[in-house]
Amino acid sequence: MSRPAPEHRRPEGVTDETVEAVGKLSAALDHVEDARGHLYAFHRLMGSAESTMEEAEALLREAGHADLADTMDRDVLGSNPLPGMWSFQMVEEYDDGFYARAKGFHQRALDELMDGQRHVFEAEMKELRRTRGRDGHEARPADVEGDPEYDD
């Protein structure tokens, strides 16, 4: 019978409560990562919006609407989506601030409480839910089967 890979096994002496707490912290970090992805998507969308607005400004000007084109050029193009910041600055502030602190704290908790082991909570959940011996329910990738380090 196969078991999870050693890097996904509970370190000796770690309690159920600690595994659950670190699992919850990892779930929270998943949300932090999702938020980061949305922020990067916002950054990319703002860049595309700026380029498309530049095209619209030129088309307005060509169509004889210089007053609207001038207003767009003055009030919209190049302006900050948030006070003092373009989207790249928002990304940098997030990455260097909250994101870095959250990632660092998560790693500290893993190092101090789980001997650096990641996803122990999830690996134990998988063990409870999988059907042993059934295709698609293996404990770990099939390409490591037969490796004595991974066998029981």
C-alpha cells in the first residue's frame, strides 16, 4: 500500500490542531495569491485600456472632435487609477508590502511548526478520501512507484 510522499507526511509530534491551523493558514495564503493574480490582471487591463484610449483619442481627433480628444488627453490619458499610483505601482506596493509579509509569515509557520513540510493538511485529507487501489486515487504520482523512499 502506498502512502503520501515523505515531504507531505506529518512530522513526528505535530498535533491535529497544529496541522489544522497551518492548513487554514495555507488556505488563507491561497486567497492572498488569488488577490495578487487579480491585481496583476488589473494591471494588464489598465495597460490595455490606456492603449485603446490613445487609439480612441486619435480617432476622435481625426473625426473632427478635437475638444473631446483634448479633454481625454488632459483628464483621462496618463492619469492615476488611484491617487499617486499607476497600476504597476499598486503591484509593487502589494508585492513588497502585504504579500511579502503574508508569504514570509506562512513560511515561518511551516518552518517552525511543520519542519518545513507543506500541504500536510491536504495530504491527510486526500488519504481520508481516496480509494486505495483504484486508478486515479494513487497517493502520489505514478512515476515514483517502486521508489523505496516512497513505499511503506
